[in-house]
Amino acid sequence: MSALFASIDLGGTNIHAAVATAAGEIIADLKEPTHSHEGPEGVIARMKQLLVKLGATTNRRPQGMGVGAPGLVDFASGTTRFFPNFPTQWRDVPLGARLAEFIGAPVWVLNDARTAALGELVYGHGKAAKTFLFYTLGTGVGGAVVIEGRIRLGEFSAAGEIGHVTIDPHGLPCGCGSRGCLETLASGPAITGEAVRLVLAGNAPMLRELSGGDLNLVSPQLVAEAVQRGEAASTTLLGRVGEALGIGAASLVSALHPPLVVLAGGIAQLGDAIIEPMRRSMVARVGMFPADAVRIVRSELGDRAGLMGGIALAVRGGNPEKNLSL
Ligand SMILES: [Zn+2]
């Protein structure tokens, strides 16, 4: 009987938990709403309930568990430092220790974007490319830098924040304290905000029609639909998002020359409407060597990258920098 490993992907909307084999075969998985307004105690209690239910299904204790968390975490101790989008922001919650005590096995907690990148490395595109940039494009823009099979974590486990490179020095203030970061231009809310502005200004009639005139229905997905129907303003909008992504990636490609750039998260689902302008923008800005061969692709694991990253973390014994052949 092969060993089992557990994983929790803690998101702003849902907690997704799974038990899988080292090869990444999911034995059982469950999802519950996070209800983050209840604070750490309520959320941790719900995580435990999910683990109890999974345990009842598999009837076996996992050998370890990896947790992807939406913010900064001290990886060595498993203590949360700052969840920007959660009430109370989870400062200094010993999440790893609490869950380890509960399941009677070691638990490792890592930022969700880095966890998803680890999933991609072990079970997705990383099977073919060991060096890549990884972007999670959603409510925020998270990321990771993977170099020769290792995720660069740095002293505060915070390396890889490639959504917070400056694109426009005079741009909008960013949640990180800087301004004009990639996140202010390429996140879901950034796209929606600009799309609403276009509708209100009367410059996006197709988008207005698709939304039925209800601004609450304007979304990045609706912008992509307007692009498919040939609307100029929506095409320009997503073109600028792609351009911003390309500017950010060009600096990193110049520095690291990865063969691959992986896009994950809801905005990555917009596909070529952002990937093509991103590619053009990136290639045009890498002047010291030809960058045409650097591929920009969507995550192979999609919305399971984080969950699989938690499994990979547990399989690797909590060392995301360790090479492991599966
Ligand atoms: Zn920022």
C-alpha cells in the first residue's frame, strides 16, 4: 500500500483539501467555503473538519501535509505573517504547528503562488522544463521563480513576488506600498476597473451590451468575449494588460533566460487575448539575445496547481528546494 500525503489549498473563497499518493494520484478531495470573516479560529476549525472527513474516507493517516496560504508565511516555522485579504490579516498564527498536532504528522505551510509553482514543477510543465517563471493572475498577481528544479524562496520565503515589479513608476498605489506594480495593471480588479471606466465613458458599446448595462456584471471574462466579437476598446484593454505582463517578464527573462513562462489563475483563462500581446511585448524588450523561443503557456494543472503543490510539498518532506524524482 503506497504512502498517502495530504494537501490544503486555503483560498479567499474556498478551502480545498485532498489526499493523494506521491505520484500525484488524488484519492479523495473536498471543498468548503472559507468564511474568512470568522477569523483564524473559525477557519482552522473548518480545515480540521475537512481533514476528519478525508480521514474517514481513506482510513489512513497521511505521512505529511502541505498547505498553500494566501499571503506571507514564515516557511521554517509554519507561522503566518500577513494575509493581506483576510480579516485580522492572520499575524503570527502558528498554523503549521496547530495542524501538525491535529493530524499527528508534519505540516509545511508555503505562500499559495509558490505552492502552485511547486505543483507545476513536480506534476505539470516542470516535467519538461526545470526553469520557469510562474505567474498567478487573479485578484492579485502572485508568482514564483523556479531555477533548475528549485523554487527560489529567499530569506523571508517571499522571493518570487514578480507581480510587484514596477511597470509604471507614476502608476496607481499598490497594496504592497509601492506604486505602478504589475498587479495594479494585470489583476482581475484592475481589468474590471478599467473596463467599467470604458463602459461609463461610452467607449465600449459591445461590453455594455454583453453586460446588459449592469456594471456589476462587467468582468475580465466579459472583456475577453467583447474582444472575440471584435470590439476595439476591449482589445486595446487586454492588449495593454498583455503588454504590462511582457514588460515585467522581459526583465526577468533577460536576467534568467528561462525556456518557459507559465500563467495560472483566472486571468490566464483569457488565453491568447493576453498571451499574444505579452509575447510580443516580452520579445521586443529582450535585446541582448533572441527570446522568440521562450514559450508562454497556461498552467497544465489549472486550478489544481495549488492543491498538487501541497502534495508535492508533503512528498518532498517540506523542502521545496529539494530535488525529488517521482
Ligand atoms: Zn505592489
